[in-house]
Amino acid sequence: MAGTARAGRRLIVLQSVRELRDTTNPYLVQLVQALKRSADVRLFSWPRAILGRWDVLHVHWPELLFVRESRLRTLVGAALCLALELRLRLGRGALVRTAHNVRPHEGRGRLVEFILARLDRATDVWVLLNDTTPIAAAAERVVIPHGHYADWYASRELPTPREGRLLFFGLIRAYKNVPALARSFTTVPDAAASLHIVGRPDPAALAEELRSIADGDERIQLTFGYADDDQLIREFGEASLVALPYRDLHNSGAMLLALSLGRPVLVPDNPATAAIAEEVGEAWVRRYQGELTGETLSEALAAGTPAGAPDLSRRSWLLLGEAHVAAYRRALAKRAHRPYSE
């Protein structure tokens, strides 16, 4: 029962990821590994979530729990979420959520909004990845930064960066503004510069838009689909700059990945990116205002790779694992004092 976990007992933590595979986000894998030092970690299934024994459920992207391609399967998932909410209201566990995104990147239907609103109200503690994340004023929150990937790839040897090589890496979604990056690059005058765009377009129409731009500039190379670790190491290693021109960049695993591999990033200027620049070193986080232009790309590429390494000491997984366990205990304490009607 929530609130009964003694301070000295290892917590049982249910993570919202269903299994750890080669393609699982390394953020989640490293979090699970870090938690195992001081908690018993279990992976998600609906029978375990509703009927199993656990102290805290930690959810990352809640829509992934129930949103499916078919309407019927989404309805079933929504019903399961309501059953989970009932368990929480009865005091059988606490809910912790990590706010990876400030708001949804794509539109959602009324059913999805309804379920997410219910889960929002059931959340005991929010984990924020940085100080600038907006959250409801009454919500309990704790800031735990996004962990680095330096240990994850420590055994891999990086290729030497190629002068003038610009990289975009990751899932290609509309909000990431990748076509604008490609169009801006076509105006870069340096014939030796190159742009590699690597990732899976979603929706597929983005692939056609990017192909139409790349067809007019042989310096642009497109590689669509899932990239394994070998390709990731090659692409980041050969890049002299990683461009992430998101319309609303707040938390970015790709930015932490680039910095962990010792590659500077070019990002929009906002409070979140300014805070990261101050933390890791201004030379590693190059920021621009307004629309991305070829001139901005040229200037950022000309700056080269900084000496040394970015300061990622605050993002050690040993520290972050302990911080998460403290947040879980905080959530249990809060859940113990919640009335049933909430």
C-alpha cells in the first residue's frame, strides 16, 4: 500500500517501458540500470500494473501506454488506464511522471486528451528535466536532469570529425523543422560543406519533401530508417556540428547524445538551451534567434570543434538514480495523505 514503504526497504518500481531491446531508448535503459542499485525494478505489463505488487509506477510518455493504430485497441487501452487510475485512487501505489515534452508534438483526439488529463490529476510527483519546464502551479515537482550517454558509448572509438560536416540525427517529425534545415543548407556557399540527415520520417510525406530538396543539392545525404549503434557512432563521429532546429526545443535526447560524444550543437535560443549552454560550456551549445539561415549555418560550422569536453558532471547516472529513488519516496509520502476523491 502507498505510504507503507519503510525508509529502509527497497522500493518496488514499475517502469512504463515494456521490455529492454537493442532499439530501446538508452535513456530508459540507463535509468533502469541506475535504479537497480537501490530499488527493485520491474517492467510494464497491464496485468502487473493493475494487479501486481509495486510501490511506484514511473511513466514517461503516457500516450504510449494506450494509444494504438486502431480505434478499438485505443479504447481498450483507455479502459485499462481507467482501471489503473482506480488502483491509484484506492491508495495501492504512487504515480511519478517524467515531463519529457512541454506539450504534445502532434494533435490528439478527445479520448486521448481525456485519459491524459485523468493521469495528470493522478500524478503524485512530476520529474522535470530542467528548471524551465512549465507545470501546473499546484503540482509536486522535482528537477532531475537528463542523464548523459558518455558511459553508454565509452567503449566505442569515434571517427575524426570532417570539416564542414553538419548532421541531423533522430526521428524526423514535423515539429523538428528538418526541411527548413535542408532548405537553409542549400544557401550555404561552401562547396565542401555537407549535410547528413539520418532518421525515420513520420509521417512518410516528410521523406518526399526532403528528397525534393536534396535532389537539387548533391551535398545533402539522406538516410531514412532506424540507425544502429555502428551507424550512430560513424555519423556523430564524422560530424563537426549537430543541428537541431526544433520549433520548440525544450528537452532533447539528441542534444545530450551529441554533447556526450563530444560534438557541439546548433539549437534555437530559448531559456532551456541557454541554461544548458551555461552548464556545459557556451562553445558547445551554439544558439540562434529567429529563422535558421544559411549564414547562421556557415558561421556555426566555421567555429569548429571546441577544445576539451563539455561539462556533463551533473548528469551522472549514479547521481540521477539516487535522485529518482528520493522522488519515488516523496511520491509515496504524498500518496499516503491523498483523499480517495482526488
